Amino acid sequence: MTAEPSTRDPIASIGQHLAALEARVRGACERANRRREEVTVVAVSKLQPASLIRAAYEQGVRDFGENYAQELHAKARELADLEQIRWHFIGHLQRNKAQLVVGQVALIHSVSSTALIDRIDRLAADRGAPQDVLLQLNLSGELAKTGASADTLDALLQHCQRKSHISCVGLMTMPPLTERPADAEPLFARLRELRDERQTRGAAGGTLRHLSMGMSADFDVAIACGATMVRIGSAIFGPRPASE
Ligand SMILES: *Cc1c(COP(=O)(O)O)cnc(C)c1O
């Protein structure tokens, strides 16, 4: 058998995966004339065991993204000794699960309704600490199941601005999974345009500094389009175990 043992052991391969990813991120930043520090890699650890998160943390990763409130809550507890970890919530957030997430994460990437804004603001007020969020936009019409339509962006931003314990610091989008990487480019470009228009107008107080876009298959394209956060799962951790 000549297969490399490390490809069969996810913990052993994380170092290699991270090095390869770093080279690609650097390359994409160079081609786009951007500084490497402008782009944060969020390691998407949904469905992966806490042991893999710990291994990535030991390799220097600090930002981790989770999709399910309960799972995030359990892992954050189990990994409470990792003092510099920053959790990101990137999945669909139900209002009745928001209490598991608000205050536990540095950033919620997936806010797309006024009702959820109200809920987050309320929970953050109870905790006495503001919560940073991104507004998730659906720019691909019916192909995407989650995210607000671009028409509602200004209303959502204004709604956020009226609240004192939630701060909208940028936008997020997720192209349909079936598309080829290059097909995502117009959607990434559109997200950036929507952000830039509002920055220029001074809407949202000019605080929309983040664009969360790009995953394992298409982050190079996203970085070229201005992503400040890329959400990378399989390129770091390998294939995900199937969800029940
Ligand atoms: C799973 C997931 C990712 C990461 O996907 P990969 O293709 O494994 O990199 C990124 N963003 C969101 C919202 C996800 O659900």
C-alpha cells in the first residue's frame, strides 16, 4: 500500500491541508492586489469532532464556524479551555435557538429577518453586551433557501441601526452548491457592489466592513471579489461525516 497514511488520519492531515490552503489564500490575495491580513479564514467545523477543532487550533487557527446551535453550544463547552478561540455562527438560526448562540460567538453571519434582529438584540441586551452580525443575502433567487432578498437590505440595515445591542458589520452570501466556482463570481461581485453603494452613501454608518463569501470550492474567486472572510470546511478538515 503506497497511499500516504496521513490522508487517512484527519488529525494528521490538518497541518498539510492548512499549509496548502494558506498558499492558495496568499496566491489569491497577491493576484487581487490585496494584503493577506485583509482576509480571515473561518474554519467550518460543522459535524466534525471537537478533537479536529483542537488540532486545528494547535496549528494556529482561531476562527471556527458552526451551523447548528446545539452543536455549537456543546463544542464551545467542550473546548472552553481554548482561550483565544472565536466562534462564528454561519447556519440558519431559528429564533428559539438564538439563546444558545448570542454572546457565545464573535459573529453571526446568517441574519436575514427583522424578527431575528429583534430576538438577538433582546438577548444581547439581557447579557449587557452587543452582538455583531452580518446580514445574509440570497442573490440567486429560488435556488437558495436562506437569506434575505437584496430589496430588503436597506430596511434590515435601518432596523439594526434602531437597536442598541446588535451591530451589523457586513454582508454574507452563499451561492447554490450546484454551481461551478466561476458561476459564483457575479453573485460575489453583486454582494460587494451592494456593500460599496451603502458605504459610499454613508448608510449603516459606514460600518459594513465585512464580506463573508467563498467556500472551499470558490474562495479564490471570492477573494478576487473582495471577501474579507472565507468559510472553509472540507479543504481543512476533509470530507464531513454525514449528518443524521
Ligand atoms: C458548510 C458550509 C461552508 C463550508 O463548506 P466547504 O465546501 O466544506 O468549504 C461554508 N459556509 C456555510 C454557510 C456552510 O454551511
